[in-house]
Amino acid sequence: MSRIRHIRGSSLATAGAAVTTATLLAAALAPSASADTRPITRATAIENAVSALAAHATNLGLTSAQHTSVRDVVVDKDGTQHVRYDQTYRQLPVLGGDFVVHLAPNGAYRGADPATKKAISLTSVTPALSGAKAAGLAVDALRAANPGKSLRKVTAKPRLIVDALHGAPRLAWRTDAVAQDTLGNPVARTVLTDARTGARIDAWDSVETATGDGNSFYSGTVPLETTPSGSTYQLKDPTRGNTYTGDAANKTDLCVFGICISRAPATLFTDADNHWGTGATSDRSSAAVDAQYGTNETWDYYKNVHGRNGIAGDGKGSYNRVHYGNNYNNAFWDDSCFCMTYGDGDGSTFGPLVALDVAGHEMSHGVTSKTAALTYSGESGGLNEATSDIFGTMVEWYANNASDPGDYLIGEKIVRSGFGKPALRFMDKPSKDGNSADCWSSSVGNLDVHYSSGVANHFAYLLSEGSGAKTVNGVAYDSPTCNGASVTGIGHDKVGKIWYRALTVYMTSSTNYAGARTATLNAAKDLYGAGSAEYNAVAAAWSAVSVG
């Protein structure tokens, strides 16, 4: 469960002190930071921001009645600094008083982004309405927002603040009212009340998610963050950009020359008790559990491993459609709807195509489209597909799910006996699928992109695990090299980091295999140093698949 963050102060001696106009002016007399040769740390950025606030306090509307405290600091690679502040007015937190100061690498002031530009000047900070009365009004608002529910363990905590978000700044009570429903699930509401008139200013749900669970096809019982909605729950995750999963109702899109005249729906799944699916195809929400879980793990992989906040890097979630068409043997990512779509399979060739590595694969197409945008043809198309296979594999390893442990097989969970092979693709020896290329040649770009991807998949396996026969996580592999050399792996975690940096920093829409070699070598150099074991391993793995 997550809640709206409370405004709080901190000490600038450690994380950014309360700064009055007087102290700001004193700081302005300090020696210039432009001659400072120290690395730009959080503390350095805060020092620079203090000087900037001293010089620009008037423009920012800061007076002796206002104090600031640092909430966050971001230092870009080029040294540009962004210091985020909260503020108080006469020791009361200011809702809407936050702002970001932007500084050049040398500490020079570049500007600021305030949440609101309204000047704060109150005649008094003594409320006419008591805190107890504000608490009662908030409890009434909580009950009204949950009609028909018997609430227990109801509490309300009022805090006096200055509200600068809703019109002219005014004194207000911010009250967090919380309780439990009859199932033990938390409910909460934050209510803003005018501290003089008692009028309600605003109110919002402050329990934004509920933790449920789902019984999936392929990954066992998995946790799910959902959204309470009245007496039900929605399969929508506000902690991951409001990513959600909907039912396509076995309909399909009608698209002509890339223009969609109509689309299959994505009717949001809901559930009464927040326990989703049965793991059986007879329950339509079982496929939704797998799709949402795969989306969650992919989101977390990119955020926690690479610092990427969502597919587009903007914190916004995509959405899933399951039960697309009838017996549809495919899954696909569509940039135009920023969504993933999964078929149910025909039951003999494929089962529901909602496995974890498939989800990671599809979402990674979205990452590629927002970064290198590798053209979906020729060698760049093979690299596009390989990128999704590589990151789908990395997501599977990251999830560390006992029901679907990490491996170097693609789609092993979705294939059925009619497919005739134990997986869609095999990274250790791609040609085992009957079509993919193990080694680069001048004709590899003429292959279907799902088969030309074999060269990069083979590279990624060799770089992760090395050549020869071995068993990893219970799966037997035997990876040859195209030049007869022996390759030593560096582990899948490092491979994921190298490929991600290559994709997001060095690759472009036209990158071919030779370009991918250069891009990954540059990435390895950035991450581990030129001539490092990792750098040399990248070169050796590319040579082992006849690239370079």
C-alpha cells in the first residue's frame, strides 16, 4: 500500500537546511563555487542551490517567513544539477510550495520550476476551526466515499498547513482519515478543509493501491498491486504508471495499411475479493494475472536495474489486452496504442501466450521504439527482435520465480506438443529452431527478423555463460562458436547492462551487426573500462559469432 507523501522538513546541515532570507544572503557572500574543482556531489549541488536561492529569493517569492528544505537532488552526467525543495510558511508545511532549482555544471543558476507562483502572505496562522472538528469532517468524507461499507478502526489525524494549490493561499487542515473495511482491506481519504470557514477545499483517496494476489497459468501465485474502486478492485497498478489489463473479448483490430478503423476492447478486469484467477483457462482472469505480472516484473527490471521509469521513461504505464481473437497463436506490441496484446493459442500448438519472457519481450519492443528505434527489417530488424529476446530473458532471470526459473529459452512455457520443439527459440544454439542463424554472414539480413536475430541471441548467450556444454538452472546447453574459439562468460546481469547502454546511448535506427559490435564495446568501456575483462569478453563473443 502506498500513500500520498506528507510534507516534511529536514535539516540542511545534512540534507538541505531550512534556509531563511537572511541565511541565503549570508551564503551569497561565500566564495564563488565556480572555481571549485570538487566532484559534483549531492552536497555540492545543495551548496550551489543555496547560493542561487540567495540571489533569486525575491523572484521565487521567498521571504523571511518562509523556510525551505531539500527533498531530492538529481545530478546529470554532464554536471547539470536539479535541486527539489519543499517549503514552510511560519513553520507550517505549504501544499504547492515545492519548486525545483536548475543549475549549470559550474553551479550557475539556470532557472526554477515552482508548483505554484502565488505569493504567500497570511494575516494569521491561528485556525478558527478546531482540529477535532476538521477530523470529524474528514471521517464523514471517508464514510461518504465508501457507501455501504461497515468501516472499523477509524482514525483521523489533522495537520495545520498552508494550501497554495487551490486559489489564493490560505490556512487549512489536512486530515488523513483511515480505516479498514469488513475484509480487512485499508481505506483512506485525505481531506483539505478551510481552517477559517470549515469549507471543504479538496479530498482524495490516499490509499491508491491494494495488495492482492493472482493464480497464474505459468508463474504460480503472484502478488498484484490493484486499485480499489467502490466494493471491487481493478487490475490497474498505480505504483507502475497505472498499467492495467483488459479483456479483448475475443475480438480483433480492424486495420488497413497501418490505420486502425476499430480496435478490440480492453475492458478492465475487476474482482470482488482481490484474489484473481484460478490458473485454469475456464477463468478469463487467469490470463490477465500472467499478463499483469509479466508487466510488473518487466517494469521493475527496467527501473531497478537500469533506472528507467516505465517503457517510455516517463513513468506512464502501458496496458495489456488478453483473449485477443479466437485461438490466436501470437502476442504483439503496438506502438500506436502503447499496448501489449496476447492471444489464447489454439491449445495444440500454443497455449495462452502470456508467459513471463513473452511479456518481457513485448514490452521491450516499446523500449526499443522509444530509444534506438531499430528499423524492423534487415540486420537492424534482427537486432530489434534480439533486443526483445535478450531483455525478455533478463526479465525472467530478474523475477527469480520458482515456477518459471531463468533460462536461455524463449517461449518454453507457451509451446504445446503440436509445435514439435520445446521452445520458440534457443539462445545457446539458435539454429536448433530450424531457421535461425548461429553465425553472421553477408546474407543474414535477408532472413526474417525472427531468424536473423539468432546471431545476437547467440552472442548474448556466449557473453553470459560462455561456450561449450553446461547445465544452468537445470537446463542443459551446448553452445558452439563459429570461429572454434573458447569463450568465457561474464554473467547475464552484466550482459543486460551492456546491451541496455548500447541500445539507449549508441544504437540508432540503422544499426547493423557491425554497428552493434561497436555499440556494445563502447558500452562495456563506459561501464567497466577499456581493456577490462568485460570489454575483452564482448569482443571475443562477437568474434565467436563471426561479427568483426
